[in-house]
Amino acid sequence: MPAEKDSKVGLFEGIIMSANAEGVRKVDAIWQTRAEGMETSEQLIVNISSDKAEVGFGEMVDRGDGTYVYKTPNAIPYFSSIPVVPCEELNERITVEQYIRKNISTIASAKATLGGTWYVASVLFDVVSNKGTISYEDGHSQKKATFDYSVDTENNVTITNFK
């Protein structure tokens, strides 16, 4: 999450503010990001409520030390919403997503092009229906697919109906 966005990962450290009158808490952090082979430090502002987290996006500027911060942090829009994930679903979500990311080259029936290798851009699934959607690419072409999955008692994942 959020879907259809390039993958960006990394550790962040910052402050979680007290809840405002609407019960929203703000996280203001510095994020050590890794994306598409690049590493950068940038400010991350997230509003957290009881049912979602909203990530702020806006124009960023170098604060002078290679860390990018929001040019106008009090005016950034929050249009990317990430829903709450119940803790009892978290292990299954992590297990399935890791399996798909690690095995996309064998799960996908299409062959990667021009010597590329498939990698997962985004994966979304519903742990109630055990169905999901995936966006994956090889650096030259992008594909989307739906799938069904199951996880046994030993956390072995099986992907079926990948199309």
C-alpha cells in the first residue's frame, strides 16, 4: 500500500504527536529511503486515525545536508490513504507478500523481456476471500494479474488461478 505506487522502503525515525480534537495523530519523521537503486533521506509526514493512515505528499527541497524536507509542511495534501490492517491478519499478509515477491519469476507465466527479471511493483489481497491483484514488471513492460492463494498451518503459500 498504497497501490500503483513505486516501491519505496526504509527505516524512519521521528516524533508521534498527541492526538488532535478529531483523534488524529501526526508522525513527523526522517525516512532513510531506498527506491529504484537510490538511497535518500527525506521527511515523512503521516496522519494516523483509528481507521487509516494518510501519507502527505508535496514539493520537497534539500535542507542543505542532503535531506529533503517539505517546502511547506503545513500545506501538503493527504490524498493517499492506507487502511488499518488488523493484527490477526498481519502474519498472513506478510507471509503471502514475501512469497509472491520472492517467487514472481516462477509464478508469472509470461517470460520477462530483453533479459529483464520480473519484480513486484504492488500486490493487494483480501485475507477473507483469499484473492488478490498484482502489478509486476521487468523494467521494460508491466503486467497485472489476479490470483487466489492459500496458506497452510506451516505458513506454506500456494498461488492458483494466476491470470
